[in-house]
Amino acid sequence: MPGNTPRVMPMASQTRMIENYQATVAAITDSLDPFWDVVDWSDAPLRWRFFRPGGALLPVQGWKIHISASAHESLRMLKAVSPLLIETQAAFKIPRHLEDIVFLNSGDGGISVLGKILTIYPTDIQQAQQLIPLLERVWPTSSGPEVVTDLRSRPGAAVSFRYGIFGKSPVLTDSRGIHQFALSSAEGTLYSDSRDRAPAVPPPEPPVAGVPAEACPVIPGKSFTVEDQRYSALHQISETARATVYLGIDLQSFDSVVIKVGRPGVGGNLSGDDISKQLRREYQYLKQLESRGVSPRAIAFSADRWSVLITEDIRGTELNQLTREERIHSLPLLAEALKQIHQANLVHGDIKPGNALLNDGVVRLIDFELTVEQGQTGSRGGTRGHLAPEIDGAIAADFSRDIYALAGCVFEAVLGIPPGLLSGGGQRLADLLENEGEYSAAAEIEALTNPDPERRPGIDDVCRVLREFAQHHQADSVSRPPVETQDMESLQQWANHAARKAGRRIDQYLKSEGNQSWWRNSHNMRHFDCEAINLGAAGILLGLVSIDQACRTDEFGNRLQAGAEWLVSRSPRGQSAGLFTGNAGVALSLCTIGKRYQSETYIHAGLNRLEFAAQDHRELDLFSGSAGVIWSACLMAEILDDASPIDLIQPTLKRLSECRHLTKQMLFWSINREREPDYLGCAHGSAGIALAFGALGRQTDDDSLMELALDTFRRLARYGKNEQGDALKSIADQSGQYATGAWCHGVAGYLWCILQSVGDHTALRSEIDWAVERLTDSPAVGTPTYCHGLAGQLELWMMLRELPRFQDLAEQRAHRVSKALQILCDENVTTCSWVSDDPEVTTPDLWVGFSGPASALAKYSARITSPLLSGCWLKSCSTSAENRDFESIVKQGMLP
């Protein structure tokens, strides 16, 4: 069909273009006088080169200038703009590689970096006023995307400007412990350097009068015309940096439609193809598939500046929203739909359960944005967990790419876990399935993900195999024999070695100055020196001390003391209160390490931190707020054998008690009921707050607090379950639920809170048994972390070993979770680690990094049932070296 084939630049031309860009960057560098400073740095995945005239003093904040350009035209832009910048002695940065420009414009980095190809840092507003018109003269327009965070002197200009920080600036920490760089107002007030299109604090007068970026022309409630037909958007379905999708209506037929609006210039590749050309192809391919009944009907397309694709609104349920049995039985239907697409000589490019809808026994596919003809080259892209390893923008598309993607669909159908949450490829998915006793599914995965694309099965064989699989599937785990003692001992030995190796890997993130040490992170707070338990030094200290204690070593003693020295040197002012995000967690860590090394300095600093936390009532939950402060005080009182921490948090208890209310027969705590959702779970909801009340009631022999905790847990189980009764809702007035095994909002966190606060209480026997039943039905698959994944599950199963009625089950399940962590471990001879909740990020932190699985495995290797955040365990970790009795520690119980 004419126009279907994407415009493809030959491989040799692409290579030449990449090489020419790098040569131009090198030529700009070589052309500079020696007094220019040139610095390279990376902020993964981007690689930058910064140029500054020697001796130029840049302000902390000011009007920065951005230049937009597509990858295809970026070489021309550099040659046009760089001589002007050098002549005017302006500091600037550029991407070092052409692939960085493709990424910036792809939308994958988020809307806040879109189009920011070249950034200029004027020394003052006068230089900005001088530069903007000169730059517009040499680079007036661009086919790249607009910088949406900026102003520009006229609509459509490629030169834009924004007020923001230039370099090192003050840091603001909000009530949830989130750090942000701060701007300073004329009056000296600090406020966040927000990249919002409408900042809360208006910036100073711009260097020239400016207009904002062009807004999307499709607005809900207003009609528009495409191909002489009028449509209206009803409401927004989704929005990304690439496109906005609406549910709409055809104003002539009154049929519902789906409206996809592409942001101009986004997604441009080296050939110049961008979102507009991709949506045009999607329209043409949908027309080509119209008679096959496996895709939405293409209705209209407009190639105006904002390209608009209108398709049929096909109704159905996404395959990932079905029950397990329904998911498995839909697999052959998905394969049959894909077969129709392959018979049309098309490669879909983004096969996943979320792009497949089931209705009346038929699966239809959506989202053909990445579709190309077999043998043609399209844009690199797709969904993590479904991407074949050979995919590259320079490799011709092949049916085998879709076959590989089906493996992720099989994995998610059987286990209910998106493969994109996990690192590694097909073999790791197969190993996790085998760990669950799903041997036949594992065999299918291995075939579909063969590293050699030519050895993957064809679509006819896939249809046949998945039909047989769906008809005869029964988990082999039903008859799975108990784990042999020898296997368990072998895994515990591995866990001991892995935990210590992970502890050593933490050193790769170490930052030191004098006798102080702290750790960088690779997560969303990577630009900041973090202190907290969730992300930061306090959590890493608790992880390292747990590894040392459980493994009977003192390997990390120097790190523990250097980390405590750094925390002592930091001010508690301006921090959040939270146990996981701020002062309360730092207090707990300092008291634990202080008691271990008999340092009154650390302990005093910890108590000071707790006092600051107790005066901060901005948040109420366990993670960031008052409940966490109360629980931290209980733990510190037990560690120190001193009631003074309890005295410090009396105002916190009073404030928390004042915020209680009843909604849908459940107890909640809110500062602003109109704005705050009623969360049920551990991290931000009623379960975590009940933990704090129960722990304090037990610590102070206050029966009323214990009864409040019991009543809260009972009500959550009675009134907070979903319709199926197999999970807790995340929010009281919504139907959504979190993964069962998640600590933060799942059933696992609910049970963890019960056991931590009131133990195996007879009044909650049915609630505990229900939660254990739900966890037993949940696979030992997920991210490796404490917050959302396997480290938290491992700890919970070890806690359940203390309950006689669950001892055998807990033993088996702890082994299975530990085996899953072994499968997910990235290990070499000397170190090992696990990825975070983002499989592309490895960070050393406790709750969202690899300190979590390392410490959980260390305790598993020693058969310790006490949770890491418990008075029992931390008190044992705080015992000074000469007084440690490890055998008594192992024998201690953890339940109240």
C-alpha cells in the first residue's frame, strides 16, 4: 500500500551521521582557546559536555536558554549556534552523542527534558537579552519538539528560556522527604525549582517578553474537525510526553471513538521520522488490517502540526486485568490475533497484555504505533520485559520480535507479575517459573526467547503450543515435594555469602571526607546526599549492621562508625519527620550504632533528631509522618532501655489522635479529609498507624491503645477487601488494589503490621489466617526490594515461622523466596547486588535498593525470625562487641 513503508536511512548513512556529530563536538572543543573549561559528565542515560569561559562566574540561578533541534538537524544546529556562543563567551552544554539527542526527543526521559538539546547559562540577564535575538536569527525554527517548560519570544521559536538553578543550590525537603533544588526569591525565601508549566511562584521579569509552549489543540468538551467530520473529546485516557489519548465522540454518528494526539516533533529518529509519521503509518496499517477483525478500525487522520489519529473505540478487558485462569485461556486467542497480523506481513512491535483486549471470546490488539512491515526498519521501542535482545533501530523488523514478546505474556498470564518489573531475559523468567513449579510454562518461555531469532518457533507452532498449554495447564507445584534439608542448607550458605558480597558492593557507592562516609544513590534522589532509611545513609547503616550481626562478622564496623559520624554532622532542621524518610529514621539508626559502639555522641544526636521529628506534624503516616515517629520512639526506648524517647513523642500522639475519623466503617487519620485519600495499607494508611498505636500500647501497658490497634485491623479486614475478597483495597473509595506481596500497600504489609504490633493475637486469628492464605496463593516473584517485593516477603515468612500452625509452610515459602532472590541476583566473584524497583537502576539503599535483600538473606541464613525494624533485632545489633551472644539472639522470639 503506498505510503506504508517508513523512510529509512541506510545503515552506512546513519553511521556516518553519528560519526559526523561526534567529530563536530570534538572540533568545537579543539577550536576553543586554552582558557575555556571543558567538562564531561553523565546523568544516565545522557552524556553531556559542558563549556565555560575560564574565570566566568555563573550565578546560582538565572534565566537559562534552551535550543531545540531534531536529531536529523542537530548537526546543522551545532554549526549554526556554537560560533555565536564562543564569540559571546557564553557557557553552554551539549549532548556528547547523537543517540542522546534521540533520547531527549523521544519522550522516554519525561516531558521536563523534552527538546532541551543545547542549554546556555548566561552570566546575567543582560547577556541573556543579548543572546536570545542573536540565537533566533541563526536558528529560528526547528522540527524538534518545543520545550514545554519554557517561554519563547514568539510561537514556534526554537529558542526558549526558563528561570532555574544553574549549579549547586540550596536543597528543599518536603514533608514526605522528597528533596528538590531550591530557588531564592528576592526576599530570600526558598522555593522549589519546579519545571511545571505554571510554577507556583512566578519567576522574575524575563529577559524578553515571552509566550508559553503551544497547548494541545484538542480540548475535552470542544469540537474539532478532521477530514470534514466533527469530533469532540470527552475525557483524557492517558498522557505521555509523546501523545495524549482521549475517549471522544463522532458528532455525526454519535459513536464513541479514541483520539490520539501526537506532540509535534517528538520521537524523531535519525531518518527524520517523528510522531506524525508514526501515527500516519499506524492509520495506514489499521486500514490494511480492517478486514481481519483483530484491530480497531481506522477512522481518520490529520497531519497538521499536531497530528491526530482517530480510531474505533473497541470495548473489552485488557488481558492483564483478567483472572489467572482467564489469562491463561486467552493466550491462544492472543496468538491467533498476532497470526492475522503476521499474515498481513506486519510486525506489531509492542505485544503485551495491556495492548490486547478480550471481548466475546475474541482478542483484538491495539497500539500499532511501532508497527512496521516485515523486513523494514522502524523505531527502536517497545515495552520492557517484552523486548527481544536483538532489537535495534538499525536492524530490520522480524516476526521473531513479536514471538519473543509473547514470552512475557505467558509469564504474566501464569504468575500475574509483569516481566518488565524484573531484570534479565528469558532464561531468568523461565527459572522463576520453575521455582514456582511451572515447568511447562518455563519450557515455553525458553523456546519463545531463544537468543537466536531464527530458532524461535513460527506463529503457527506458537498457536498450536499455546492451545495445548491452555487446555492442559495445571501448575506442577500442586504435587511439588517439600524442599530437602540439604537444599535448604545449601541455599542458606549461599545467602550468607551473598549478603556479605552485597555489603562489599555498597562500597562502590561510598563518598568520604575525613572520618565521615555516606553513600550516593542511583534512584530518583541521585543528585542529593540522602540520610533516610528508605533512601540514604540511615538505611544503609541498618542494613550493614544487620549483615554483620547475622553473619557473625565485624567486616563493616569502620563503615558503620564513619556513616554515623556523617549523620551526626548533619542538621535535623529542614528535614521531614518520617521514620523512612527523615529525622525519626536517622534517630533510630544513630541510637542503634551508638549503642553498638558505646558512643554517647551518636545517641545524643539520635535523641535530638527524634525531638525534632516529634515537633513536625505535617504528615501522619508510618512512612513519612507521626505514626513513624511514635514507632521509632518505641524502638529506641527498647534499644536504649530508656523511657525518655516515649516522653518526647507525647505531643505527636496527641496530634495523631485528634485526626481520627470513620469512613466506610473503617478508621482513618487525616489532616485534610477533603484532599487526602484514605489509604488502608502499611506505608501510608491505617494499618501502619495501627502498628504505631499497638507498639506504643504494648510499650506503655496502655490497653486503650492496644484496643484501638485491634479495632483498626479488624475493620480493615472486614470492610476493606475488594469484591473478590482476596485482597485489600489501596484506597477506601476506590476499587484498585496493590500486589498481595507488597509491603507498602498489599496484604503482606497489613500482616506485617499486625505481627509487629500485637503479634498472633487471638482477637485477630481469622484476619491473620486470611492474610497468610492470600500470601500462600501469591507467587515468590517480584522486585527484590523490601518496599514492593521479595526482601519484604522473605522477612514476613521468617516471622511466620514463629507461629506453630504456619511453621512448615513458612519454612517452605521462605526457601522459595530466597531461591527467587538467588535467581535475580547479579553476582560475580567478589560482589553481588539486585536491582531496585526499577530494573534499570541498581542502588545500595535499604528499602528500595539491594541492602534490603542482602540483609533479609543474611538473617535467613542464620534462621533469624525477628524483622529488621524491630526492637528485638535492633537491640541485638546494638550490643557491643564484647557482650554479643549470637546463640541467644537466634533463640529470641520477635512476636509481642
